[in-house]
Amino acid sequence: MYFTPVLLLVPTRANAMHIMEGFLPIEWALFWWFLALPFFIMGLRSIIKTVKTHPETKMLLGLSGAFAFVLSALKIPSVTGSCSHPTGVGLGTVLFGPLAMSVIGSIVLIFQALLLAHGGLTTLGANAFSMAIAGPIIAWYVFKGAQKMGWSFSIAVFLAAMLGDLGTYTVTSLQLALAFPSEAGGILASFGKFASIFAFTQVPLAISEGLLTVVVMNFLRKYNLAELKALNIFKKNKEVA
């Protein structure tokens, strides 16, 4: 009968998509650390390669980190009594790919854990996997899929940022469900309860993040077009205009 009090504590202790320090059982904290580490290593290699090939994109790399830091540091009260926040990973994912975002997002999470007490070091692996790995992977494939379907660049960016955000909170809900399965219904029932806590807030937040990411990307298309071309993010010539 331990699940009910744990669930009641989630709105204030799990910090929505940033699971707080010490909240996960040690075995699950280590599991997500080991799962996230290979992506971080591959992400470092991806960033080093990009910077060496296109050093002019360093400014965009910094912008991607700042964008993710500011948006994911916001805590917006939910109607359920919890809080939630955007992720900001869509912009960096579209620009540099999901591997690079695994590093950028992890660095963002480290600074937030140390400076803002948002998240934690023991839960960094879990938070990184949901926000810096799973979210960007979802955003990347949505972005590329939308481009292949011939949708406009702005729509592709919007969908990538929105669904990457929703994917992050969905993965976090699964992480919490795996760590705290319900005695009645198991992991599936627990996942439904955790996901429902944040859903009412996260859906409008995801839409807002998608729109904001499009605004920022359109600004970059106007003033940093050469760098965007170097990163080869456009599918068709008409997208560059």
C-alpha cells in the first residue's frame, strides 16, 4: 500500500520533468546513468566534429544551450497542484541533431541541479535520458519525417519542438512508473496516474514551446542563414527563402 502516499508526493517532490535529488531508488538512478552515458559520449564526438567542420556555428551552439536552460528552468503551476515546464530541446535538436543535444541538455541539467536545486545529481541520468536524449530523438525524427512529407519548414520545427516536449514528460512518467509500480495495475496503472498529473499543463506548454521555437528559428533564418545552411537543416531550396 506504499504507492498512494508516493503518488501524492510526486507533484511537489518530482519537480515535474526534473526528478529531484534522491527521489529514485538507487538501482533505478544507476540504471538511467548507465543508459545515458553512451549517448553523452557520442554527443561529445558529434559536437567536436561539427565545431571543427563549421566553427562559425559555435554561437548557435551556445544559443541552443541558453534556450534550453531558460525554458526548462521555468516552473509553471499545474491545475493538478504540481508544476511543469517546457524543455527547450527542440531548437538545438533541429540545428545540431539529437546526439549533440544529449550533451547540451545534460550540461543544462547539471547547472540547474547545482544552481537552482532543480533536479539532482543522483537523478541526473534519468533526467538527462528523458529531456536530453529521448525528447531530442523524438523531435529529430518528427522534424525529418515532416520534411520528407513535404510539410513547410516552420510546421516541421513546430511539430518537432511540441512532440519532443510531450515525449520528454511521457518518458519521465514511465521512469517514475517503473520505479514506483502500483500494487493495483502495476507499471501501466502507475504510468497512467503519473502522466495524468502533468498532462493538463504540459499539452498547452508543448504547443507554446513549439510556437516559440518557430519564432526563434525564423529569426535565425533572417540573420544567421549562412550558419543554418552550413548545418544543412533545410530539405528543399524553397525552405531557405
